[in-house]
Amino acid sequence: MPANEQFTHRLNELLPDIIREFGTPFHIYDEQGIRDTVRSMYLAFAANGITEFRNYYSVKANPNLAVMKIVADASGDALGFDCSSVPELLLSRKIATGDRIMFSSNNTSAEEFEIALADGSSILNIDDISMLDSLTSQQLQSASMVSFRYNPGAERSGDAIIGQPEEAKYGLRKDQLYPAYQHILDKGVSRDKIGIHTMIISNQREKSYMLETVKMMLSIAEEFLSQYQIRFNFINIGGGIGIPYRTNDSSFDLQTFAREAAAELKSFSAKSGYMPRLFMECGRYITGPHGVLVTKVLNRMSKHKEYVGVDACMSSLMRPAMYDAYHHITVLEKNDDSPQEVVDVIGSLCENNDKFAKNRHLPKTDKGDVLIIHDTGAHGHAMGFNYNGRLRPKELLIGVDNKVRMIRRAETYEDYVRTLEV
Ligand SMILES: Cc1ncc(COP(=O)(O)O)c(C=O)c1O
């Protein structure tokens, strides 16, 4: 959905001044909203007795240090970052170390493992059994903890973004799990430092799906306890909690999910005599709804369809082109009562899928009108690129004090050519 009411209210009041000061386009994030979401997530689990719940914020969702600091501060002791690459890991180390960082890469090189394990050992989440060849006993022992990513294959279904588990390039098959754990035990990893991870869904708003994942992981934990006397320190069910991008989408029922997940954990504990910690690595749920992309109408064009050309393009927000994803759009100072029209909202990239919206009913716009593209706080700016020499826009933040500051400047021509050797 469409940014929440408080954010919309704050934004609409401030936007004319922000645009005067910073120009368009830009992503802008709402500190208060991010803090509230982080806190409500931890409270939901704590209220059900799961006090050691930890969300490793998925850095790929929004790798801006200012945003990460807000997430960290709001998380307090439960802080964690999920990093899929060395640059994400190095960025996270500006805020956290040790078991507060989960290095969860795939198709990883020996050099990447080396960096991940130097200077403050992270949790190592290993994506494939073959990668054990790149890790020495010393390295494995130096990790805060070690886990493997499980891919359940045909047992579970995925979604359009992440793919079906059977088709997905991620994770170990069930029959590969035990040999993998046996290998790390043989290499001297301590039994109390072993966890298990999975991530099989993206943008899922149905809590029953996530609960199935908790049950699936607990069933593996049960098997590992009875067959191999292995107790998992944690089960990490990944990220993937969805947000309502469309106005009529329902929200993920976190309160019920936390209650039901807690019940599963308690029942496991009663049977097995221990309770693994529950970890997640949500990005979208934490920051997605608390950011918007603000862009101005550059051109009105009438071809075989009506086009609204704006000053942002898919280098600022890839999701519509990449996944045909819906992002709600509103027009500053216009609403449903304003005269309406059906348009495609386009950027300037030489790709016909450079469209923020197709056949969208919107208030009629003219050159200079301001469009607000919602829910860009996760996997928005982060997915940007430079094809066509299109440069990524700035990022701004509305603080809890309602002050606005720039947290990343716009790219310049100098950035575009910086890596050239001539
Ligand atoms: C391994 C892993 N963890 C976490 C996430 C974060 O997902 P989301 O932002 O949808 O919660 C992703 C997203 O692609 C992922 O691949």
C-alpha cells in the first residue's frame, strides 16, 4: 500500500520545500516508519515469549548506511545484518561485527570467504556443499556460527520473483545436509555453533506459508536431533515477508504469525528438550513501505497511447520492468476527485519496458506535476544501474524530527566514468 497515512501527511507538507531545495528525482525514506516497523516486529515475538528472535536486515534491500543505522538502533540487542556479498559485509561492519552479521552469499569464491571471516568472524551461511572445499578447518572454526541453506525442492512452492525451489540455484538438497554438517563437525566446528537456513519465497503476505516454513525447519531439527544428536542453535527462515503494494492487498498478519510460530517452537521444545533461536532476514517488510520515489513530469506525449514522461527511469526503480511489479502512484496536490486519464508512466531509457506503470488510471497531469511512486524503501534504489548512461538519483531521509537530509547524493558524470582506464 501506498505509504502509510502519517508518512503521506508528513511528506505532502514537506514536499514542495524539499523539491525546491533538492530538485527531482529522489527516493525519500521515513525514519519514524522504519523504527515503528522494526520495533513492532520484535515486540510481536517478545509478547509470545520468543525473546531471542533476531531479524538480520537484508542489506541488499537498502544498502544505505543511514537507513541501516536506523534499523540497527531500533533493533537494539537484536541487531543483525544479512549480507550477500563482500561489499555489503564491509558496509555492515561499519555498524556491527561477529554474530550480528550473516554472510549469506551464493556461488562464493575462496577469496570472498577469506574476507568474510577476517576482522570479526561473521556467521557463515553456506549455499552449496561444494563450497566446503574452499574453507579450511581454521576458517570454519573462526566463524561465529555456521549454517547451510536448505532447498526443499518439490516439497514446497516458491513465487515469480525467487522461482520454484526445484528450479532455484540456491541451497542444499535434503540428502546433502547431513554430509555437510558432518564435514564441519569433522573440521572442528563446535556443536553449539551450528544453525540451518532457508529462503524459498519472496513478497509473501500469507502468514500460513511462513508458518509452514517454520514447521519444515523444525521437522528437520527434530530429525537431526534424533538421528545425529545435532541441536541447531538457530533456524533462519529467511526474509520474504510481503507488503501490500496494491491498495486492495492485505497486510501480512505478523501478530498471528508470531503467536503461531512461538507455539510451534514451544511444542518442539517440549518434545525435544531444547528450543533453537528463530532468525529471519526480512528487508522489504522493514523498509519497503517507508520510502517513495519522487519524480517530475518532463513531457506529455500522445502516440498510440498516452504517455507521461518523468525525470526518473528504471535505473532508479527496476522492479516494474524486471518483475512487472505494481507500484502505486499518486500525484502531488491531486486526488481521485481530479480529472482522470489512462496513461503509461515512462522514463528516458532506450528500453520499452522502462515504464513505472502501464494503462494506469491517474489524475491528469501536466509538465512539472510531481508523481510519487510508492513502496520504494526496499529493492528500489538498491537495484539501480547505469545502462544508457542513466545515473542513479539521490536518497533523502525525513528524520523523526521532521528534518530532511540527503543520505546519498545523485550520481554524476564523473561517477559514470570513474572506473574507465584510458
Ligand atoms: C537470501 C535472502 N535473504 C533475504 C532476502 C530479503 O528478502 P526480502 O527483502 O523480500 O525480505 C533476500 C532477497 O532476495 C534473499 O535472497
